Amino acid sequence: ANAAWRQAPHPECPALCAEVGASVLDRLRDARGSGGDDADLLLRRLQSVLSGELTLCEASCATGPGAPGGRVSVLCVGMERDGQRCALLVLFGRSASDHTPTDALAGAVVPCGRGAGETTAERARIRSEQRYRDLVMSMTDVVWEVDVRGRLIYVSPQLRDLLGVEPEEAIGRSLYSLLSPPHAIRVRRIHNDLVARPRPFRLVRTSETHRLGHVVHIETSGAPVLGPSGQLKGFRCVTRDVSEIVWAEEALRESEERLRHLYHRTPAMLQTIDPDGLLVSVSDYWLERSGFERPEVIGRPALSFLTPAAREALAERMRASRDRAPGALTDIALQMLRKNGEPMDVLCSAVEERDARGSTVQWLSALVDVTERNLLERQLLHAQKMDVIGRLAGGMAHDFNNLLTVILGYADLAERAVEDDAPARRGLQRIRQAAERAARLTGQMLTVARRQPVEPETSNLHDLVMETSSLLARVLGEGIELETAPAADLWPTRVDPGQFEQVLINLVVNARDACATGGIIRIGTDNVVLDEEYAAHHSGATAGPHVVLTISDTGCGMTDEVLAHAFEPFFSTKESGRGTGLGLATCYGIVARAGGHIRITSRPGCGTTVYVYLPRASAPPQDEA
């Protein structure tokens, strides 16, 4: 009957055309959606026969144009076969009651009961397994299962692409035997931990070497497999190749590291400021130049590190920049305060970041420390100014000296021509005395211009100070105490003794005038070694061993404005008629000509200290040679 069924002349009937082993019930259920009421009626009656509710039933189905009348009759007869409930389906060209069995067109036997249920379940299981098998095969990830000892029970074919290992070669082997030793140790440690405490795990990242030699970065997730009583049987896992992700992460880390290094080591003070004006981040160079620690600055207002004048200037520029999109500031000269209170000249450039709505997100700012540059510019301007003034003073002194020579000559001749008791003689003497004072003044001017002839000798500065001490005592007068602090084993230096005496007298006289109501003047000598950093920050200084002469007083001191002009010729803070303004200028010229430099420190009300640095001479003083 089954063979005849497959050869039935009516294959158009979808509910009944089936292969041996196929489920007629499933076919009828499927046909119910497309075959209409006939298939639904036949399904119900067939189920009644298979369940034993009916012994015999009949139904008709529409067929293709090959059947008589376009319909066939189906006779369902319940029966027992090999101890199993079955249904015999017989097709007739017209009503089954009008035909004998020899008129049957085709037939089929349909088992029911337990056997039929198992067949349906088995097919469902087969279809489910096939579906999951197709799913695994379509994945690029490797699906695998191991037992509690780490032995592979199953592995999908993708293992071939991942590690170059054939799946058939891996089944039954230890998972660790497929891995290189360093990676096997880490995987064994992870596996033992999971066996001790079974739990799902996600995204465990390891590395393995492909059989072709290159490293493959993999990421595994899995879950434990438990038996009916809850005992651990193994693990089912999914492993994927994340090499490209790892390479991208490494490239990102390298890029971030480069940017971080650029941010922190760029020789500019970089900072990020939020919309409220608070510091969000600062570079390491920012901390290095300012002397602060990072916790001391993060969260503080950026303007709090500027001088009051700089704060106002920057705030004004930032307000003006908000009219542009985005705001930008370029090379604004500001003054910043270091942690120790010292001012630092900076050039500030900043750019504003805004969101899509135009609101400020943050300010990115760069501060360039130009303190040394500004110092060098001031030193250059000072040197140029002193050079110009010296040239001018030298030219004037030379011409004036020529005039004085004529005046002195004729005054001397006129004085010889008159009698000793003549009234005109006293006038001629005053002319000669005034001309001599003018000659001394022109000598000072020539010293400033460094045109005065010098005769340097290898000398000991302390000896020169002691030789001049008696003269200095007369210069100081009453109410001022003179103290000396000589250094032991003072190095020799080369200097013109006469000019050094003039330097010493000029500095002591200035110190005396600063102590108008009395005080103390200290003169000291010492050996020092100036380094390159000191020489770079002080005009005219050179690195190396020096002998320093220090003259300090407890007088009124000087302001920064006065200090800035202290060495200029004809500049004086004394009353009119009490000085020529050439004292410090003369000292500057003498010391500079001797290869040294002179420096002054002073504060109003705290006195003044003058440092005279002279290079160490290679030969001992002449009286010791």
C-alpha cells in the first residue's frame, strides 16, 4: 500500500503525498494552512481513528485535475499491526461506499501510539540538531567542549582557521597539548579554578601561537555542563579571534601614550580649564616650572596663579574672545607666580572648545615661560644703553679734556705773569682749581667709557682693602661703623690697584650716604665659583672661579625702579650738588674692564648689598712671587 501511495496518480494533493517514514500528521497539520477545510477534516478524523475513538471513517479531499470529479475519497480504518495501533488509508476515485477494495487507487499504513510519537520526536530532534549544526558551521567562532580533565569532547571545524589544527586531530586530546607551554600554564590555572568553583565565565583573553608561527589573540566565554544530579561534567565554550581588536587596542594605547608624552614633556606649560575657570589638568612641565604639586592646582581657579594685573588683562581678553566662534587667544604677555612667590613671565595662548549648541566645553591653554628671554632682552638693552652712553661720555670727555688742557695752560701762564700779591692771582688760582676738578671728572667719564689707561697687577683684594681702610675711616665720619670680614686663603686676581681703590671708595661713599642717620657698613671678601646657570642670568658674568668683594649697608635701600638705572651715568638720587651721578657708572666700567661684573641687591628699608666679582688670576700676587 505504501508503494502504491507513492505512485498515486494524484501527486497534487499536498496533504497526502509523503515519503515512507514521513509523519502524515505533520503533513496534514502543514496542509491545514493551505489545503483548507478538507485537510482540517481529514486531520481530525485520522486523529480519532489513531486514538481509538473511531474504528472507521471517511472524508473527501480536493485533488488535481487528474482525478475523476476533481475529488477523491479517503477511507480511514483502525487496525492493529504487530501490537501497535495503526490506521489504513485507502484512496478511491469516488465515494468509498460505492467501491470494493479492488477499486482502490492507492493506500498507506500510518502507525500511531508510542511508536508514532517517537518518530515525531526523533524528527524534531534531528531537525533541531541540524539547525544548531548549521548555526555552528556558519559561525567564525570556535565552539568546543571539554570534560573536567580538560580533554576535548567536541570542537568545531573553525579550529582549523584559528590555530591551524584539524578538528579530528584535536578530539580526545588534552586541551593543553594544543597550546604552547606559556599559554598552557595560564589556561590550566583558569581551568582548575573553574573546576573548583564551577561558574559561567566571559571574555577571558589569552594568546596562542598558530602552527604557522604567528601569535593569535583569542577571547573565550563558556559555561559549566552539569549532570542530572548537578555534578560537573565539563565546559562548553566559544572562542573567537580578537587579534584585530588587540592590535587596534595596542595602537590606541601607543597613540595615547605618544599624546600623553607629548602633553607632559612639551617645553610649554599646558593646561585645560573648564567653563567655570577651574583647572582640570596640567602638564608635568607646568608643575616643573611652577614648583607646585598636582593636587595643589587641580580644581583651583586658573587666574589664581597670576598676578592681579595679569588676571585682569586675561579676563578682559577672554571676555572679548567670546564674540568669536570659537574663542582664541594668542601670545598674551602675563606674569605668573611660582609656588615660592617669584614672578614668571609667560606668553599665553588658548583656544576655546564649544559643543554643538555653542556652549563652552573647555579651554585648552599653553603658557610659554619667557622669563629668561625677557631677562636676556633687558640685559642686552642695558648693555647697548651703557655702550652708547659710554661712547657719548667718552667722546665728550675727550673733547672737554682738550679744552681743559688749553684752559689750564693759559691759567698757568697768566698766574706766572702776575705778582704774588696781585688781586688777579687768586682768581687765576680758582680757575686752575676748577679746571683740575673738571679734569678729574673727565677722567671718570673716560673710565666709564673704558678709555682710561689701566695697569693691572696680580693682587690680593683683602690687602687692597686694608691699605685703603684708613682713608675709608676718614670718609665715613661719625655714627657709622665699618666692619670687615676677610676670607682665608683668598685667591689672587688681576686689577689696577688705583682703580680698585676708586671702586672701593665710591661704593663706601654711596653706602655712607644711604645711612644718613647712622648704621653699619660691612666689607667682605670670599672665593666663589660661578656656574653656567648664574652666568646665563647675569649680564657680563662668566662661569668659573672668582674673587668676590661684598659691601653691604643697613641704610634706606632702593626700589626696583632705582635699581634699573643705578649704573647709568649721571643718574643720581642724591640732592642737587651732592654728586655727579658717575660713581656707580665708574665702578661698572672699572670692573667690566677687569673682566668681572658687578651686581646690586636692595629693598627699601632693608639696606643694599653690592657684589663685585673679579676672575681668579693664575699667578700669585707679585709680592709673593
